[in-house]
Amino acid sequence: MKSRSTLGDLADVQTMNAEIDRVGALTAQLHDTADASLAAFAAPSGPDYWRAATAWAPHVYDSASADGWNRDTYQRLKVDAIGAMMSSDLATALGYPAGTQHLVCVEHLLSTWSSGAFSSEGDDPTPFLRRADLPFQERRLRFLISRVNDLYATATSSDDRRLLDDRRHLDDRGHLDDLKGALWAAQVDLVRARADVAERLVASSAAFLATPSLTPDDVAMPRAFASAHDADLTTLIADYSDALWEHWDGLAHLTEFFEHREPNALFEGIIRDFLWFPVWDAAVFPTIALAKLPQLTPIGLSRFSPVDAALLAPMPGRAKLQGTAVRNFGGFLSRARRENDYVWGRFDGVELILRLLGSSTLDDVAPAFRALAQELAATPTNPDSSRPLLRTRAARRLLAHVRSQLPVDVGPPHPRKTA
């Protein structure tokens, strides 16, 4: 059994935390700059507050991207982020699993574009960024959600009074719940728009990236493929930015939210955060991007659930899981139910583990299913347990039903006989 020291991992975590602290200190120093950027913002009273803020937002955006804000590095990193977004979304729409050569080819193509785009003297990426910079919009939504989360502590503290007796704080919490819901709705719309645009382009200007157009030779030589399809790539980028601009109205949910509510201190604070985010992003995003810090980055999860395992169908007229009956106590009442769920748990687990490794079809997973079925049907050789693992007829019928769905195992080819 091999041992592995965790000292290296702990050192990496320590370094990452130090970088995060440095970003936090940088953020704290930005408040004076943010106040200066917003000093000229004349905030009207009433529902027009949000409308005035959105009208002023381009001014703050432009000032944050000015020469004094490491403009070239910031804009270059934003173009790179858009290229990474496009390659990820197109690969998903094309059905290319992570780690495959097809995905690497698509990533190389978009990386080649982003590294060379707007590199000539006088090229200005600002018009392109205004139309296609959904990563910026997503970072801003996450930033606002994190700010709302911070405000919950203020909205639920009641000083020297009991929380439930303080009506104003309860109202504040309700307002924050509604605002957070609007922000999450905008985030969901953004993710959906990205997927819809990629699906639409796969059938048009991104068709050259789909199989069989993308041949094994292309995949093996992505640099030559990128050079040969330079014109196709230019068309794809133009269509992509136009489609993103047309397909997602990032402020629709927030506009609907703010225009139907009277402004208060909480809302006005969030609107000011909305306005000064470009200043924050211009200073912080380069550090986060280059150091690959997980700040404002979603934590990836791999869900293992019977809902996600769908290669094998349950028996006709029966639910897949039996132990969920009687308010999830069904397994306590019947061995047949326990064995049913045990069988499904083993098969579903195999399917979901192999899916992580890129095997997503029944033909891919069938050999592992056959081995598992043989194991479940076998009588244990342990002298302390002479009975089979599955003792109920219902479980054995389920196992036979699973086996009936597997493709025929033709076995390895027979070697040719030589004279």
C-alpha cells in the first residue's frame, strides 16, 4: 500500500490562501477609487434610481477599462475568458466529453483565436467585449449575490431587540430574499442563453467542428486544422458574438425587480455595487485569472443519483426504487425492497463512475454490467455464508431483467488457424 504525503497539498492551500488575502487587501483599497468613480452619479429618488444607474453604468465601465487600469492585460484576459467559454459551450453542444481529443481540438482552435485576436496596433476589442463578454456579466452577478449574502447578517441583526420582534429587519430579509431570487434568475438565464446559442451555432457556422466534418486527422493535428479553417473561425466568432448579444438581456430580471419597488438603503447599496463592479473587476480579475484562484468561482460537484442513471430501465409497471415507500421507511419493512434498491445502487454506481471516465453508452458500460451481474448472482465462497447474496425471487427476477437489456457479448475474435 502506497503512502502519500499531504505536506505539498497543505503548502499549496497555504499559498492559495495568501493570494486570496492579497486580493482581499487589494479590494479594500479600491473603495476610495470606487467612490471617486461614482461621485458624479446623480441618484434620483423613487423608482428612477435603477434606470439612472443603468444609464450611468457604461461610463463606469469605460473608466475602469481606461489606460490607468492595466487596460491591455485586463482586456486580453477577458478575450481569453470568452474564448474558453465558447470552447466549453461548443464542446458540450457537440457532445465531446472532457479529456477527449475532439475537445482538445476545439479548445486549441478557440485558444488560437483568442491569443491572436485584437493583437495588431490600433485594434480595439471594446465593441466585441460589449457584445460577447458574458463571463464578465456572470462575474458581476456572482459578485452581487455575494454582496447580498453579506447583507443578510445586517438584515437579521436586531441590536438589543429580539429578531422576531423587529419588523423592519424582517422586511429587510424579505427584500433580500426577493433580490437574491432575481439575481439567480438572471444567472440561470445567462447559462441557458449560452447553451442555446451554442446549440444553434452547431447547426450553422460551427458545423465544421462536428463529426464527421472533424476527421481523426484533424483531431490529431489541431494546429493545421485551425490554419485551414481560419475563415470559418472568423465567421463563427462573428456569429457567436451577435447571437450572444441578441439572445440574453442580462438586466431584464433586475429591471423588473427594481422598477416595481421603492428604493431603500439596502437596494441603493446593491445598485452602487452594480455600478462600481467594473472598477473591482479591472483591478482584481487579472490576479484571479493568472493565479487561477477559486474566488467567485463555482465549486464543481459530481452528483451520484438514481435520477441521473438511465441506461437500464426498471421492470415494467414498477418504480425503480422500492425503499422510498412509506415515507422512505419501506426498506425496513421488506427484504425484497432492500435487495431491489441494493441491486439498483450497484448498477447505477457503476454507470455513473464510468460516465465520469467518458463511457456514456450501454455498449461502453455493458462489460462492467455483465461482471457485476455475475458477481450478484454467484453463491459466496465464504464458508461463514453459504447462501447467495440475493435471497428473494423478486431480486433475482430484477437481475434477470437487467441482464436481458445488455447487448449480446460476442466475445474476443477467434485467432485464425494457420496451416
